[in-house]
Amino acid sequence: MPWNIIPQIFYDLLARVIPGAVVLLFGYVTVVGPRKAITDLFVTSSKPSLLTIGVSLIGFLLSYIVGYILRQLWSAFFEHIHQQRTSRLTAKFKLTNRSFRDLGKQDIPEELLTRLKVLQKTLEETQDKDTFVSQLENHIAQDNLAPYKNAIVKCAEQQREPLQAAIQFHNKIRATAHLPQLCLEKADLPPVHIMHDHLRFLAESEAYRVLKLRAERGMGQALSTGFCVLAIVNLGYWMSEATLLLADRFLLEIFLLVAMWAFWQQSAKVENYYVHGVCTQWLLSLFPVNVGQVSPELPARESGRERSEDQKEHVEV
């Protein structure tokens, strides 16, 4: 068996078979009721016939199919909601203490820095760059602000989007190694799945490492979708019972809702790790950071502060 298919098998197990098996198990608990399910699973399930190879293979196949269907349901119904929620958290513009540390490295007059510190608590946080610039222009004269506007906006931008954050961290690594920074933005990068496929040729071991994160993301998405469906089904059974004061159905409903929320949050967090990891490894593979060695063909990013001649000569060596 070729060893390179093992990561794909591992991905199917983690992203489809495991969530499918978990949802099937809790689906049985939901349909027959928690009390009867506990009795069937732990009291009357010790028969050897339940552990045959044929039953195990059928369970494995059903788990794979259910996991695959749940992932498609996520893409059809929940992914758009997740993307809208994520787009509202991509970046914000606000003057923070970190912003002033970065501004201190720029050629900005002390009078302007003092004025910005006074306005720090006055300026409102915004997700739109033009709105942030308009607030600055309302408090600072255009002639004093214009030469330093781009530098101020860049230092005030607090990135939360993983791709842009990965570019920023990569440039910080390059700056530490006295290498020219890359003039790249998020729009200049290919899609994440293209970078991941390319990474398999550049750094195969790293590609398989981030593949595990991708599988964990798929597992969280499938489980959150499955628990959402089961919560609706359990609510229907609960409403159809003779009495609504059934503690087992109530506790099951609470558990399903909490599990759905927890796996949703987990999948969103792992997705950021995955996207950030793919971009970081892709940039390091294409533009390796070797201290003391500079690739002259790499483009340098222009900043608001001009480097001194000594710094330029040091970078070009």
C-alpha cells in the first residue's frame, strides 16, 4: 500500500467517520429516548452477534456516509452564516498602545503624535478605513495629516483576518532577519486550497500537518450540523410526549444545543489555525528566511519612513 494515501485515510476517519459515528449514536439516543438507549447500550448489548465483522463494516460505511452528508449540509446552510459572521471580524481601525509603538518608529512629528494620543479616546473604533480617516480629518488639519495619513492608518489597523495576519507575521520575521519585506496583500494570494496543494510539492510534511487541522475543522462542522439536526428532532419528540416535564428529554436538548455551539466555535477557531498555517508555510517555502542571506529579486515594501543609507546598505549585503 502506498504510504502517501495514509493522510487521506486519516482525513476521512477524522473528518467523516468519527463525526458520522457520533451523530448515529446520539441519533439512536434521540429516537428511542435516553432511558431506553442507555438500557439497550449498556445492559442488553453484550451479545456477541453485535460485534461481528459484517455489522462493523456496515457501521463504518454508514458513519462515513452520514459524516459526508453532514458536511454537505454545513456547506448548504451554515457556511454562508459563518462567512458573514467572520467578515465582520476581519479588521478594525483603532489607535491602541501598539499603534503608538509602531508610529514611534515612523518619521512623524512629535506634535502630531501628541495630538493623536489626545484623540485616542475620542476616535471611535470602526471597520471602515474611510470612516477612520474622516474622523482624523475632523480633528487634524489636512496639511498636517496628509503626509502621514497612510502610515497612521496602517499602524491603526488591527488585523483579525488570518491571511493578512500571516503576511504581517512573515514580514516581521523578515524584518528581524534584516530582510526586505514583501509587498503582498491578501488579494495577491491564491485561494487557500491552491496554496495547500502547492505546499505538498514545496514541503510535504508541513502540508500533511495542516491537513490534520483541515480534518479537525471538518469534524467540528459536521458535528455541529449533526447536533443541530438532532436538537430539532429531539424537540419534536419532546413536544409529542404526553408530558413536557421529562427530565431526560430536557437534559438531552440542553446537551445537544451546548454541543452544537461548542463544535461551531471549535471549527471556527481551527479554521483560523488552518488558514494561517497554510499561508505561513507557503510563504516560508517560497520566500525562505535565511539570516545573513538576502535574495535580491524579492520586492521591498515601501513604508511611511525612509530607511537610512546605512540600513539600505546592510539589507543589500
